[in-house]
Amino acid sequence: MKNPANSNIYEVNARSVLDAYAGYVEGDPEDLLLVLASTAVSNETQSALTRTAERLGYGNAVAWLNIAGDDMPLGARELFTVVEGLDPLALVALDDHSVALLAEAYRCPVATDSLNRVFGRPLVAFSHFATLLESDERKQRAWALLKHLDQPLHAR
């Protein structure tokens, strides 16, 4: 672990969130993309999204949030704390439950299977991402949406 005195304030804040919510979040303070799911993400889904993040320029800087956690699910307030504490450039929500919780946390409508924005961040929200991996046609639909996440990187 890095010495907080040698880090910037954003990294210190992200580290404290990662420590406080260790049962829910897997990642590093420097991660640029946050993937949210209502349950643990399968290896196939994680692999697909990791490859996508690399293609879009995020490298392997992806954090994973399991809303269900180890013992009790996060509420809207806790979800807001995690997202704002980690301060990713973009978000991907993988299922209806995580989409609904984001909408509640940010008090804004979030449409599934489309590109949204929450607090200025791009968010691609899926109703059930895992089913999109079942056919090439569905994979192409998912990729078409996920490609929108490279826009913040070009704006920097």
C-alpha cells in the first residue's frame, strides 16, 4: 500500500472507500472504469469487459462492485458514497437491479440498454449483460453501446 502522504487527495479518498467497502469492491484507487452488478460477475463477463476496457483505452484500470457484497446489499446512499469516492471516469451497470439502485442513488432516470450520464459521467446500463454474451449479434449490440465510453478519454 502506498503511503497516503505521498498520494494525491483523490487517491487517498479512493483508498479509504476501497478499505471501507472491501467486501463489495475489488480495484485500485487509480481505476478509471467502475463496473456494477447486483451479484458476483462471472469469469466470462469479467473477461469480456476487461478486453473491452483495454480496447477503449482504459487499460486494465477496471474496478468491480458487487452490490450484494459478502453479507448484506448496499443501499442507494452507500452506492453513491462508493462511486463518488472512487471517482471513475465512466460506469457500466450490468443488470436491472444495479441500474435501479444507481437511479435511486443519483435521483435521475437511467434507461437500460443505452448510454446515460450520471453526475457528468457516462454510464452504459444493461438490463442483463450476461445474456448479451450468448450470441454474436447480441455481443455486437453490447459493443456498440460500450464504444461510447471512449469519449471521455478523447476529451482529456
